[in-house]
Amino acid sequence: MGADTDKGKTMEKDLIEYVAKSLVDDPAQVQVNVVEGEKSTILELKVAESDIGKVIGKHGRIAKAIRTVLQAASARTGKHTVLEILD
């Protein structure tokens, strides 16, 4: 089961990376770090300063949509996954 969990986190990281790179002007600046906790996993998304608005969207709509997709993707692992957008 450990290999499936690792694969799941890689899939979630790749998913967030793909979505973020599709949204921003400078995809080379997109970084996703995975921080494992006991009951949850935190994905830290860092993009270029000029692209933060594109990832968050008006009133946080894009960020909320990304978090919803992430939640659906991580549902089968049973672990709570959180997306943090770093500035």
C-alpha cells in the first residue's frame, strides 16, 4: 500500500503542476512541494509573483476550483490533501 500512496501523491503533485502551468505566463517558475503529515498532505504551490493572480482568480474562484479537483483526485487515498498557494 505504501507504493500506491507514494504514487497518489506524485499524481496529485503532477496534477497541480499541470493545472498551474496551464494557467500562468511563466510555467518555468511553477514549483509544487509536498509536505506529508500524519493525517493530511499539504501541497505548496509557488508561482512567479506576476502570475499569482492568475492562479487565485477573481474572488479566489480559480483557487477554489483547483482545490475541488485536488480533493476529488485525493479522495481514494483517504488522506486529506490541502493546497497552499505561496507568495
